[in-house]
Amino acid sequence: YHLELVLRLPPRSATVIKIETEYSVLRWTEYPPDANHGFYVGSAVLTTRLPRDSLANATIPARKDGTLSHLFWGNPSIDPVLTLFTETLLVTMSTPDFSMPYNVICLACTVAALAFGPIYNITTKSLVLVPPEEEERSILGKLLKPIMEKLTKLLASITSILGLKKKIETDNTKNKEEDDNKTNDTQSDDKSS
């Protein structure tokens, strides 16, 4: 917003112009791209026309002109219009958390994706029971199948060997017990006779 004032000031006077502005509740579209940097208040432009008799005391460069008359004759008279520019003002204000809409969008999309995936799978896929023999194996399963078969054969042979050993041991213990029983019987028969 710009404000333009036309004033007639007496000589050697001081003039103060104050303009109060208030940004109370701004919409998110009213903030500048980098809201944390602040708001720029444009510079004031003071344009004055100096009286002709005071130009002798002023050092004012002549305004350059782009016309042919300036090219041939130069700028014969000094322009009595003086323009002064003040500095721009940077006003810092409290700003809302602009990352909040991003966080809300990410959360909403995540919830929608987590809800949509299982619902889509449940409604489109059918459950079919497949016997283990007909099960389609992955590449790793196909590579590991011969190794697993050899391992199971090896384990079976080891268990059968261990089983035979146990059987032999149990047979030996049974034979020993029978022998012990026989010797005990013969000794008891000898004592009784």
C-alpha cells in the first residue's frame, strides 16, 4: 500500500510523519516467500521543488536527457526538482509454523496408503491352497533344494548309524543281563543241591 502526501512546508521547519500499520492475522498467502526473514517496508520518496533563488547554494548534478536537444546544446538549466529516497525498513514479525501443512499432508498420505494397501489386497487377491509339492519355489529355494535333500539324507544315515549303535548296545546289555541271570541261576542251583 502506498500513501502520497502533498505538503507546503515553511522554510527551516522540521516535519515528522508517522504511519501506524498493523498486521494482525494474515492469511498464509499474504506472507512473503521467506517469512522468517521479515517484511520489507518500502522506502519513502521525498520530492521537492526548490525555489530558483536557492539553487545557487545547492550542488545538484544536471539531469541527463536522451533527446537531440541535449545532445547538441547540453542541459542549459538545472532542474529545481530534488528527489530523496530513504532506506527500506525490515520488520520482523512472529510467523506461524509453515512446516505444519507439510507434516499434515505427509501424515494423511501415510494413513491413506496404510489403509488402502491391505484393503486393496483383501478385495483383489484370492486365497488358494497349494500342496507343498506343487508350491512354486523362489530362486533361492531352487538353489537350496538339492543341498537340503543331501543334508536330510546325511542326517538320516547318521541317525540310522546311531540307531544301529544303540540297538547293538541295547542288545549287548540284554545279552549281559541274560548271562548274568543264567550265572545267578546256576549258582543258586549249585547251592541248593
